[in-house]
Amino acid sequence: MKITSRRATTGIAAIAIAGLALTGCSSAEGGTTEDGSIAPMALTLGHAYAVDSLQHRAAEQLAEEVSTLSDGAITIEVFPSAQLGSWEEMQEGLEIGSTNIVIESLGSLERYTDLAAIEGLPFLYEDEEHFFEVWDGEMKDEILTAVRDDSGFQLIGSLYRGGRVLNSTRPVEGPADLGGLKLRVPNQQTYIDTWQALGAAPTPMALNEVFSAMEQGAIEGQENPLDVVRFSSFYEVAPYVTETNHLYGNFHFQMWGDTFDGYAPEVQEILLQAADTVSSTYRETSISEREEHRAFLEENGVEFYPIDLAEWRQPTAGLIEQADPQVREWAETIIGLRG
């Protein structure tokens, strides 16, 4: 398991969120009054994505659902576009109590637990339906429970984000074109190992720094689902998309587990029910808007390249053997479900 302290970056996070803590943006008690009603609570939710992104729409829907289910007792204030800092800083905020909810992927917790690497193993799924078969089944709860036990983070809801694609400033039609490509990746070891195995030069970087870095030539690409390419305006400086779909994944509403456990059961149920409602809407929207994103990008000059899956899968196959034993077991089960 990871031995890196959860508090390794607390000092950095504290700077980003100190002002919010002082103004009382988080006043959650999570209890009930004498008459059994929910005591007023004010929660903060942060994410690193644009205000017109699907992630932000999900955040606002969660706030609305929670308010409705609690008769206005629970309010959620949403901070988009990394206003609370990078996702790493926001996750530190969850632990120290200055942030309550963060929208991010399971894999973003890889610095806390090796088990989160299951999200980052490349080309694990054959297609979207294969991914749904796994994450709509019992494995989802098994994985998220194990991650909670090992990291302390409670993940609720499953916001399907589609396949991640390679978005670059120069054409990449096959692995042979990746040589030395300076590629932004999240600060997750499995992502770094993946692109090194494929011949690229991965560079961890905060998402809000990517546009200017590509514009200035410091990096030559990034990898994310199509909605991020569109709504973060990356297509303006990186007009090539290689349809790798190297990862399929979900966002989750991340919370600190001990904090969640401290809420009254009524509050927990409201959060879980609201997250499930948002998850359903998110998946439907993510799938229905995918062709719209592609059409928009093509109209704006983006060129798309399909891939030979076997050609891309082969250089990264060894990553499964290098993974934590529990992650290997999960990966082998997932591979066994391929059609």
C-alpha cells in the first residue's frame, strides 16, 4: 500500500483554502434537531472543471437535489474551475474539514492507496458495455469499500465520463508517433507508467495549467474524455484527437469517510440518494452528448484518428503484473469478462 503520508501536501492545501475556512464556508454539523428534523448544514463542493462542463452541471444538480430532499436544511455551495485549488489540494481539504465534497475520479486517490490504480490500468476494458458490466455489478462496491478502508475516502455516486482520448498539438496515428511526445497526465503513477511504456514523455500537471502550457509549447498534448477537450477549449491549441479510449472511468463525489460517518443516518441517506439521481442523469447526458462534442470539435477543425487496439494494448500489457496483488486480481476478473 502507499506509504506516502496523507498530510504530505497539507501545507500547500491550507494556503489555498484558508480564506474559505475563515469565512465559514463549511458549517456542517450533520445532526438532527429535537423534533427529528435535520439541523441546518452548509457544505462546500469543489472541482477543477469549467463552469459549462458536465461536471459543474452535476455539482449544481447535487446541490439542488440535496436541498429538495432536506427541505432546504442542507445547502451546498459549488466552487468550479479549481477555485479551491487543484484536486490534490481539495482532497487535502476534505481531510482537514475545510472542503466537504470534491468531484474527481477513483484514480486520483492513487497517491493514498495503491488500490486506486485499478482505474488507471490502460486498455483494460474492451468497450463501454464491458465497463458498465463491471461497474454496475458487485465489483463496484468491493473496489470502493476496499479503497475507503485503505485511504479514508468515501466515494458516492458514479458519474460516467466516457473513454479518455489522446488530444495533441501534432498528429498521432499510432504508437510510433508518440516518441518523446510531451504529454500532460494527472499526478498518478499508473498514468505516468502507461505513457512511458508507449514511448511518450508524460509530465504531471494541474488541469488548470494545461491550456497555457500547450499554447506555449511546454507540452504537446493531454488525455481526457471529449467533453474536457471541448469545454476546457483545448481544441483551440491541440487540434488532433486519437481515439485511444485507453481508460473508461467514473467521477465520484469524494468525501472524507470519518466525516460522512459522523452525519446522522438521515443526512447520509439524502446524500446517497441525491448522488444516485445525479449519477443516472450524468450517464445519460454523457452518452447522449458525445456525438455533439465530436461534431463541435470537427466543425472547429479537429482531426480524429482511430486506433488498432491490439497495437496500443501490447506495450502496456506488463503494467498489470506490476500492480498491487489485489489490483491484479481485480484486473484479471475484468479481463475475464471481455466479450
